[in-house]
Amino acid sequence: MPLPAKAFQRWLHGIAPDTSMADVCRLSKVKRTTLAQQLVRGKVAEATVVSISRAFGVNPVDSLAYFENYRDLAGPQIPPSPQELVSQIATVDLLRAVIARSTPAVEAGAEAEAEAGTPAGLETGAGQGTGPAGSAGPRRPGPLELSPAPHATSVKNWVDAIDDGELRHRVSAATGIAPQNYSAQLTANRLAPEVAIATSRAAGVGLTGGLVATGLITEEEANWEPGARQAALDRLTDGELTALAGERLQALGKMLRRQEQDQEQTEKIWENLG
Amino acid sequence: MIETLQWTTLIVCGAAALSRIPNLIHKKNRSLFYIFALLTVATLLSIKGPYAAIDGLLGNTNVANLLLRFIIFGTIYFLGIRIAKAFGDTYGLQLIRGRAGYVVLAAISAALIVLFALLDTEGSSAGMAAVSMKDERNATLVEYYGAAGRAYPAYVCLAILPAMLRGVRSSLPVMLRLGALLLAIGAAAITLSLLFPLIPQSLGSVEFIINYTAILCFVFGLTLIWLARLRAGRTVTAHPGRPSAGRG
């Protein structure tokens, strides 16, 4: 449920006491009509609070914590698990990592010493598996910069990453959302902020993970360490990385195939009835 | 109230037919124009005043009613085929255009003509109401005649109904799903019309409401699909080069 307008007014007064609504909208790039409508309805979207927070240099998570429904966001959060971090890496970036690991020659210049004598990428992976994360990070510099979260399937990948097999049932029980509606939201790469938090809670992970996956807040705002995703990626063994990339590709293929079928079907309908 | 519903339906059908004239000229999906035109004629023939006028020209023997039945058969036949093809429903298409479909159509048509011949059809009367009031025998025959007239549309609608329901639940664009929903409601209503004999006389207006609702649902459903196409056409020209598929 979005934030009550009354509480929103109080919060806004707290962070921008002398700013007119027009200025707030101008600075935060929230459309005036949108905000006005939300206020009239008495329900302000979380995204509005996030935009305004950013405009006034306040951490959006702290802002959300001001509101009753999001109280639990106050204070330190459990840091994201490696699986969560990896789930927020775009499929293309995972594939790049696969390619980079299997063609050591490309990076030979940067890590000639480390790679010397190793015939294939597999060796590299094994080395990383045993080494600590800190040492793995600097070994993959420059060209493999990860695109920022979220990505095209980040919501579903995130839930899959924290799902123990019963998560969907627990979320459904806790929020009253029918499992098929929940799945539909995941497939559409959407999740209402409160449902994202309910999901985190049901999975026992940090509460901000879902907010990052849905793109409401950035990794930085969620207090994820810079390079945390890269580090988690580097910690994957070649086997894990390849299997994960494979899964993602398969899911992507399925999704594209379905879109193509829908497109075909749509054209057929138009051809006959349009 | 029923009069209003009838004339509204007539206007809506006529407007739908008119809106397809550009497509008719461009030779694009011409059958849809004919379907709407036939629907308009069928609606016209089901309204008291126009019916009396047209039947008067045909000799006051309710031949117009028989004509109306066959216009409905033709409309529903072509409409069913179009819809089944559009939604990729080969099974439904088979049921309409396959052997079974033609056997059903032939049997029902024969029954309709025989029953009509057995009736004492003197005296124009929309819906043959006056004919059925002549005597017991005519009343029973009109009942059977009406049932035969509803049987074929119900058969076709039943054939396409599953595909419509699948369309509603699919992941197609929202407007197409809404269109499929309207078509499904129309098809369901026409199928329900098989149960008309069970409706008590006092609730006679229910039959009218079901019939015209069905026609309106079909027309609006098809129009929605057409509008979706027009809108998509515009969007495509507005964003050339935008990839339609999702990005990984």
C-alpha cells in the first residue's frame, strides 16, 4: 500500500520546510499533476518519495523508513547474499564474463603472471574458487564494467536467488497476493515495493534487496558495497558461472520465443479481423 | 426498452459496416464489411416496423423471417471462420468448415425449411409471434422452428468459444484480450439462447436482451481489435527502429 498523504506532508516538511510544491516537483522531476493526484487520493507512491529524497540529497531508504509501513528499513540491514548480488548482474554481463574467462589471451597483458602456463579458463576459475574475494576483484579490471542494476529480468532472478522452494507460498500467505498474480508480476519484472519487502522478510534476507531489484533505489542507496556484485561474480567458479549463464539464456530464450509467438498471433488476428 | 436496444444495435452495426468501407475499397479483409452489413440487415429484419415493410414486399407470408434465419446462418458462418482463423483455432475451424460443420448446417437448414413449410405463415409478424398464436399446432411448430434457427449459431459459437477463452487468458496485448473477452461473451450468450424454451413466457424480454447483447458484444469486440491495430500501426510509425522484443 502506498504512503498516506498526511505522513507524506509531514515528511516533506521535515526535509524541505520552505520549499513550495512547485519547486519540489521541479527539483525532483516528479510531474506536478502526478503528485497532485497522489495527494488528492491520499496515497503517495514510494517512487515519488525516492525522487524527492534524491533531489534533496537524502537517502531514499532513510526517507522510506520514516513511514509506518517501512519502519523496518531504519537501521543497518543484513548485507546482500552472494546469490542476490549475482542475480542483479545482467545476463549480457554474465555472458561477457563467461567469454572473458574462456579467452585468457585477451587479458594476458594485465595478468600475464597469473595466467602463465594455464592452458584454459578453467584453471582461472579454480584459482578464484580458493582465493578470497578481495584478490579476485582487481584481476578483472576495465572492460568488464557491469551495467548497473536493475536489468531486464532482475526481479525474477532476485526472487529465484533467495527462493528456498517455499518462498512464494510464504509471500502469498503474508501478503494475500494470489501465487499466480505474484508470478505474473515477477515475469513482468515488476513488484510493488511493499511486496518486495515482504518477499525479503519471508526469505530472511536484507530488506532492501527487492527495492534494488525493482529499480526503486540504487545499489549505492541500499548501502551495497561498491564492486560487491563484481566480487560475487568473481567468486563464482567457472562451472557455477557457466551453469548460471546457461539458465539465464534458456529463460531469455523462452521469453523471447513467447514474445515472438504473441507477435505472430497478434499479426494473425489483425490479418483476419483488423 | 427493447425497442431502444434494437435500434441501438442497428445503429452500431451500421456504423461498424460503414467504418469498414475504406478497407472494402482497399480490398483489405473485405469479408468483415460483408459480415457487418449482413448483421445490420439481420438486425433490421428483427425489428417490427422494418420487418413488416420488407415482408409486405415479399407477400406477407413471413418469408422475411426465413430469410432472416439464413442471413444469420451466413453471417455466423463467415464470422466463425474469420475468428477461428484469427485465433489460430484449427479445431474450431474444422468444426465449422469441416464435414461435421456442413452436415450440421445442412440438417438444420433442411429442418428450418420443412418446419417453415408446415407452418401456416399467413400474416406478417416479427418473430412469428402472431403465427404461433393461431393454434396449438402452429405454436409448437414455431417453437421448433425458432429452436432450429438458434441451433446453428449456437453450434458455431460453441466451436469458437474455447479459443476465445484461451485468448482472454493469453499474454496478448490488453486490447486484443479485451476483444477476445467480448467475443467470448457474445459466443456464450448465443450458446445460452439454446435454453430459451426453458425461459418462462413472463420473462420474454430476457431473450431479446441476450440476443442483442450478443450482437453488440461481437461488434464491439471486433471493433476493439480493429482499433488495436490502428493504434499499433501508429505506434510503429512513431518509433521506427525500436526493437519490439525484450532485451536481455
